[in-house]
Amino acid sequence: MGNMSSNIYKPEKCLICWDQIDVTDLIECTRCNIYIHAYCEETYRGGKGYCKCPHCQRVGTLGISVPHRISKNI
């Protein structure tokens, strides 16, 4: 009859600690699409003035991730 959109979040695991990540604590690398906790990123950064992805090692590619919208036909 139409399309229905909803914000369905599939829990991801942190690349650093391997625990589930809550949607409010999700950081994503825009280059390699890995996910980490905001806390783990701060700890990994170690007081440096920039962020660096622990997977691809690129500087400035980490950012807050917004859950993907999944559309479902009804």
C-alpha cells in the first residue's frame, strides 16, 4: 500500500573493546565504516589533539554516526 520508514538500529560491536555499542555512544569511521564507543576513542586518542581511526589509521575520519533508516514496503 505504501512505504513505511522507521529508525531501526542494529547494535554494532566496538572495534576496540568488542562490546555492544549503544546508539547514543556510536562513533564511525567515514572511510572504513568501523564503529567504536566514544569512550574507547577518547582513550585510544590518548590526549592528542586529533582523532585517528584505529583501523585505517587516517586522521580526521571519525565522527558521530546516525543510525541508518531502513525502509520497508507494506
